[in-house]
Amino acid sequence: MKDSLATRSFIARPTDTGYAGVYVHWDGYPSHHLPLLLGAYQYRFGGDLDALCRHLIDEAPEGWSQLGTDLLDGAPEPLRAELVGGDEHPSKQLDNVHIITVGAAEPEPWTVTEKSNGGLDWGYVLRPHGIEVISLHAEHRGPVVAWDTDPRARFSNGTYRWRIGHPVPATLPPRATAPSTPSASPAPVSAATPRTASRR
């Protein structure tokens, strides 16, 4: 596969001015990243957003080649099987992505921010209330997918469907078995408006 076919994205945490995070080279579409990120938050990291951010951002300063199904460790086997479909692959970190800053003594890892996201397709900002999904070819901000959203939701990859102030473009899959009790059921897809004003 050629690099020209990569769907480039970033994973970031919010900052006072916007966001800061790391580059992810492959498979940046919402249909790939969101099930993994939601599953990681709900199961592997047990709802600990700080731990998830440390793993994805702080412990991988040069970014990721791809996000893998190891993020679903701890998820119930039926759910994991439904999300993975037999395609198990580990996350892989990058090891040679640097930028040269004028005046710097040596190249530094690329920190993706709202000012340095040129050439990327999608952004995922891990906010306290959910994942802000930014379609960078269309918007500077995006809708937020709540953390309790069912990872099995079918997320659209449509560039212009992820717009701030609009519903999250996703549907839940049909149930193959009788639903569980309401307290154990995953939450439906929901969206929250980011708390800071849209940049122009």
C-alpha cells in the first residue's frame, strides 16, 4: 500500500488554545478510530480518560503508524468479535517522525495542534465529555461523540457530515439477540456541543 492512500489523522487532548496531540498515519476514518477509542475508554482503561491520554499521546510522542485491536483488551468477547471481525492487529508506534524548528538544537517529535494540522484528514480530541471528531477538509471543529456511545455504532466517513451543531452521523446496528436490561445496555449515539466557541 502506498503512502498516498493513507488517511492521516491525529489524536489529541484539549488545551487552553485548542488541542495538542500526536499523528496517526493509517486508517484515520471515524468508522475505524471511533470503535477503538470508545472501546478502549469503556473497557481497557475503565473510564480513566487520563490513562487513555497518557497511553495514546504521552507514551507515543512520535505518533502511531496505526491504532490496533489491542485497544479493545478487556472488552467482552462477543463485543470484541463483532468489532474486530477476525481482523486482529496490534497498534504500532512510529519511530522517526520529527520536525525541524528554526533555532532548535535538533529535530523534535511532531506535536499536532490547531496550528500545525496541515495535510491531515481527521482529528480526534479526547474531551472530558466525549470525542470531538473534526473533518479537517471541511471544519476547524466538530461534533462530540459521548464516551458512553455503543462502540458498535456505524459511523459515517462522509467528510461533510461531521459538522459542529449537527447530530453525530451514526446509527446503531440492529440487535441479533434480545436486549439486556436497561442498566446494562450501551447508550445510544449522542452528541454534545464543544464548550468553546468555533474558530474562524
